[in-house]
Amino acid sequence: MKRKISTFLFGLLFLIGFGILIYPTVSNQWNTYRQNQLISSYENTVQDMESEDFTSEWEKAKAFNDTIQQNNLYGDVFGEDENDIKDTEYWKILNVADDGVMGYLSIPKINIKLAIYHGTGDKDLQTGVGHLNGTKLPIGGESTHSVLAAHRGLPSAKLFTDIDQLKVGDKFYIHVLDEVLAYKVDQILPMVDKDDHETLEKALQIEEGKDQVTLFTCTPYGVNSHRLLVRGTRVPYNGEEDATESVTDSMVKAIQNYYMLYLILGLSITILVIILLRFLSKRKAHKE
């Protein structure tokens, strides 16, 4: 009896430990799937819009941006209460599906596509990118500077974990309504103290005549005592083919993204089958 209890406890502890080990990979793949579904839903909504709908949305967004003469940082970027922005004028702009999504961000170099939410509420930043309320909307135009924030190192999703791989000259893209805006990285501030408000405000201010977007996240990885800022300046959009791999490369990347998940699932099933067969074998031997 003691041996059976001991075997059961060992198996249970093994499964718990194995579950903890595979949780980040499985959770990240699930978040990637959800983000793809959200982006697909956004694109379908946009495709169903008429030309007059686009004109109206662009006019409202530009009018809203005209009310912002300088970017305002209200405390910590990652401390916003999402309930504070609902039912506000800000919430109604670029919210074509009424789900808080204003577009999506694509960074081919690190292979991510993430929805851009209104605000930087904790719930949204657990799964995607938040637009910092108080900064210009990411719609482009002269004398604009939009700030997009996301976490690094979450056990449930990669998000901006690999953003430190970006270099000056790399590009990222913002898909909003019926346009795609291209930005080339021209400045990286890798280690700004989170309490150094003077440096942060200076780095995120609007420059006359410039069209800029800053990607904002925590650093160092897992410590989060400082901030990493990657700024891009608008360049002509010539498609993402300059950063897009061939069909073969795309298939290889897809396999690389999911091979670990398949491997883990295969190992899990194999281990469970072995445990079950061993249990049945001992039970049969005991009866004989």
C-alpha cells in the first residue's frame, strides 16, 4: 500500500513539475493564436467598411491628435487603470469593432504581430500592446509622436521580450484602418531608470515636423527596474517584403514556432501512456 502511495505521489509531483516547465511555451502559443484571431477579426471589420467610413474615422483621429500639443506622461506607463478611459472621447476614436483595438503592430525581425489596445491597462498589457493615452494616436502625420507599450518576460506571452534584438535601421509597421505606416528605428535608449521622468519625458516629446513612434518596455529582463525605448521615424511604405522571408523560410519559421509545443504534447502523451501501462501491468501481475 505504501509503495502504491509513493508511486502515485511521485507521478503527481512529476506531472506538476512538467506542467510548470511547459506552461510558458504552451501559454505563449495560445496567446499567439488569440492575437492572430483578434487581428483577423480587426482586418475583417476594416474590409467591411466603406470609403466614407474611413474618411470619418481619419478625420476624428486627426482632430483628436490636434488637441494634443505635447505628449503627457501621467505617472508610470504600466500603472493605468483601464476603467478610466472607457466612455471617454479617446475610447471612441479608432475603435471600429468596439473592442478597444485601434490596429496592430508588426515587427518582422522578431516575428511578432500584436494588437494595439486603447490605453495601457494591465489586462490588455497581459496579451498585447497598449497605446499610451496622452500621446498622439498612431496615425502618422507631421509633428506626431506616439508611444506604444508592452511587457517583457511574462510567463504567459513573449510580447516585447525580444525587442532588444532590434538595431538602428530595422523597421516596424503599424496597421491602422486602411493604411500601413512604416517606421525605421533611429534611436535606442537601452537603460533609462523608471523614475528618471525628465529623461523619459524628453525622449517621448513631439519633435516639430517629425513623424515618430516609440516602442516602450521594461528592462533588464525579469528585473524591470529600468525602461527600454526604441524610437522609429516614418519612412515610405514599400510593403513588408524587404523584411519578409520566402515561402520556404516562412514554413520553416512556422515549424520552429510550433515544434516545441508538438514535442511537449508528444512527450506528455508518451509519459502518460507509460504510466498507465505500468499501472495496468502491476495490477495484472497482482491478480495473477
